[in-house]
Amino acid sequence: MDWLVKDLELSNYSDIPSLFDKDGTAYKIFGDEPATLIFIHGVGMCGEIWQPQVEHFSKDYRVITYDFLGHGKSLLKKDKLTLEDYVTQLYNLVNEIGVTNFSLIGHSMGAIIAVAFALKYPRKVDTLIPINIVFKRTKKAQDDVIMRAKDVFKSQQITNISQTLERWFKNKTSPDDLLKINNVRSWLNNTSPKAYAEAYYLFATSDRVFVNNLSNLQPPVLYLTGSEDPNSTSLMSEQMAQETPNSWSESIESEAHMMAYISAKKVNSIIEHFLNNTTNTTK
């Protein structure tokens, strides 16, 4: 089928045209293996941030990336969004594509969406990997994020991008690192401030949705973060794993919030090992 991309070079990911579902969600499909991986990006990003994972996993899996509401090329159809809206977006997408079950990998806000989806539609999710997720923030930490979201709502500009990048990347100075950091800067600059603020506000307030609910997760779960992530901490992942049946947590030393993009080889190796050693994903 001509909408499947079987052989991907990392450099030409962005040249591959997006497909659109009936709701205006932009997505791409790579590979034609029976087992499917779906990746969900975080606030201010787009599906393109998963290009290192697409390159690695599309040899053995069908890989789907998409832009969540108001990000990348996907439409923002409502003024006020809820977490349920992001879950519904994914549900409608997989139903239209005809994907009945899959492994779900989400980063940051995408990790929150992934957990919420797995709780609502447990039979669809074979394995679940939330990366750099937040859980039970302190009141001060939550207030700080809410304040940043309100600043964007008020100014209609995504502010303090340099400070954001400093939080997201720790001690990354090689030429390749700087290229990737500039890519992330560009994605932030190209994101709709309204869509960013809507998602960021939910990111600030949704982590407590899962309190007392994680015991209901059915698939095998790997909570993965970096030791240098100041907000999505190793302790948060450990706490979530303690409350989730059939789950594990792992922290990658010397990595921070954007580790899945800037240190993809480390992250991909851990994801691959987990997928290969859980029984619910059948190749």
C-alpha cells in the first residue's frame, strides 16, 4: 500500500507527507509488520520528534506517530480541552486506521495521555511505556507550571524557551546534540501558543488523575525517566510502578527530559528489551 513507508532514512522523515483522519489529526505510518507501536509526543512538540524511534523500530514493527491536538499539522477544534479530548483523538485515529491493539509509548504529556488511554481502553493496549511522566507533584511545582501556562495564555507567546531548553537538556554540547536542541527550539517556536497553553495547563493539573487508579492498569508497564530530569523524577516513576501491577521503573543515568530524542540509542535499547520480554506484544 502506498501510504506505508517501509524504508526510512532519518534525514527524510519530514519529507514524508502526513496523512489525515476525518477529525484532522495528522499522522504517519512506517513499516508493515503485524505488531504496532504508537508514539505520543509532549507539549510543544510534534510527531517528528520520534524520528529516531521510527528509524529503529520500523524494521520490526508497524510504527505510527501523530500530532496531538493543535500541534504540528493537527487541528485544534475546541477552545477548552480536557484530557479526555486527547484520549478521544487517539481512539478515533486507531479506529479509523483499523488498528485493534498496539503498544503505546508516550513522552511527558504524551505519557499522561498514554496512561489515561490504557485505563479507559485496556484491551487495546498490549504494553505501555510512559517516558518522563509526572506524578504527585508538590503544590509549588504544580503552581509553577500553571503560572507558565497562564503566561502563555495571557501573552499569546511561548515564552522563556531558552529556560525550557535548559531544563530539558542537561550537559548536551556535542554538534549533534546542538543540532537536535535547535530542532526542538524550532518545534516550540512553530507551535500555536493557544494549543501549547491548553496542553501545558492540562500537563500541570492531570498528574493527580491517576492517584488511586494505577492499580487498574492491565498491560505490562515500564516507567522510564532520566536521573537528571528535575520535574519528571526517578522517584515519581518508582512511585507509579509501586502502585501499578505488572510494572517496572528505570532511570537512565545522566539523562534529562528529552532523553528519548537526544539519547535515542539508550532509550531505544531499553524499550526494545522491554517489548521483547513482555508476553502481551506478539510479533
